[in-house]
Amino acid sequence: MELAFIPSPSRGVLYLGPIPLRGYAFCIIIGVFVAVWLGNKRWIARGGRAGTVADIAVWAVPFGLVGGRLYHVITDYELYFSEGRDWVDAFKIWEGGLGIWGAIALGGLGAWIGCRRRGIPMPAYADAVAPGIALAQAIGRWGNWFNQELYGKPTDLPWALEITSSADGRVPGTYHPTFLYESLWCIGVAVLVIWADRRFRLGHGRAFALYVAAYCTGRAWIEYMRVDDAHHILGLRLNVWTAFLVFLLAVTYLVLSSRKRPGREAVVEPGAEASGDDADGGDESAGEGKEDEAKADDETKADDEANDEAGSAKKS
């Protein structure tokens, strides 16, 4: 009996004439565009200017790519610097290998530089782009599907991933599609952050901290399922420990920040006019404005009536 499974693509690159179109890179690019698009909408709703998120992303994205690659190369150095390996491969990002931990860390540095140049509070920017980053990760994970990499343990479940390649020690068969698990988890994280931000009006970096904590929770158990080579500490993969430590840091920040700086930033970009449904005080200001106008009209009518009575009295 033929079991159902998710087929792997026969190849991860297509050629448009002499130009290679690599599935991994394509997924990364689409993810970046989605993150900037959603981040821009959220930034405008918070009272920022259109285009600011993209301007800062010009700094954040290159830094993030470098940081992601550095983390991967450092933690899997034997893939590039051991005997029989070519160190030049460390620069071939299109073949896969970006560590989210390094991408967020160094990408955050790039965003900080961009925010300082614009006079923008970094925590407010991080809150705006947090769910977009989660969606970018969800899309980017499909790049692993194109490369037939980072799958889980063998399984015969209906949604198993079929691996057909035997390169780099792969064994053809059906495995847990951990790329799909993480993609779906990241979509859930994005939805959670958007909901929590609207419900609790998170500010001062707490929406971003929630994204980090929620992502780490899922990454820990998904990472535990993977079968690719990895360094282990006390029987656990290095990335499981990283997820655990980063989770603790994110939760600690959430607790301390909510105590020291409750509420949300009133101004996220100097000189920008508040707009959108989520702009602080937008609805209240509009209501107050209408009440003030109504009061002014009543007062004007009262003055006119008083003047008319005074005029009539003089004529009498």
C-alpha cells in the first residue's frame, strides 16, 4: 500500500537563462518583504511614518544575514574547516545554513544603528516588526524543503516528508517534516503577538519579548526531533540549550519591563502624526474633539440669544 507523504522538490534551483533562481534564497527574500510590509502597517498604526520600517530594514537585514551565517558557521565549523572540506563553502549562503539566533542578534544591532540615525526608540520598532519576523521565519523555513535538509526522525505518518537525495550522508526515506512544524509554529507565534498586542497594548519591547519567548518554546521541541548532526551538551542539542536560555531572558525582560515601564510609548517617531486605529489616544481624542465642538456651538447659541434679549430690552 502506497503511503501518503510530502514530496521533496527534484531540485532546489531553476535557471532563467544563465541566472540561477534558488528556492532557499527566494524564500528568504519573500520573508523579508512580508516582514517589512507588516511592520510598516503596524508602525503607522502606532503613529510612525510610512517607509521608516523599510529604511531601518536596510540596516537590519544585511546585519541579520551576516549574523545568521556566522552563527551557523561557528556552531557547525566542521562542515567547512575539517579535513576534506572547502572553507570557501562558508560563504555560500544560498546552499542553506542561517542560524536564527545570530540573525536576530546581529540584525538587532543593525536595527539599533538605523533607529539611532532616525531618533527612534529601538523597543518600539522591535514591537512593530516582531510578528512580521515570525512570518518571515515561517516562509524562510520552506527554503529547507527546497534543499532537502533539517528534517526529523523517520516516520510513516501521512504528512511525512519524502527525502530523495543521498548527498552529504542523507538516507532516502520518509521523515518528520520539521521545517513544516516550525513554519506552522511561527505563524501561530505571529497571530499570538498580534492578538496580545491589541488586547494588552504591549509596549517598550514587550511584544518583541513575547515573540522571542513563544518562538523558543516551539523551537526547543522541534529541535529535539531533528536528526542532522549537531553539537550536544549534557545529551541535548546546542540549539535546545540556546532556546532555553533565550526563553528565560525574554520572560525576565517581560516581567521587569512591565513593572518598571508599564503602558505603551506615547510617541514612537518624533514629528510624525498619530494615525490608525491603534494610535495612542486616537479614538479618545476624536470623541473629546466632538464634545468640545458641541459645547462651543451651545455656548455660541447662548451668547446670540443673550444679545438678542439685550437688544430687545433697549428698544423697549
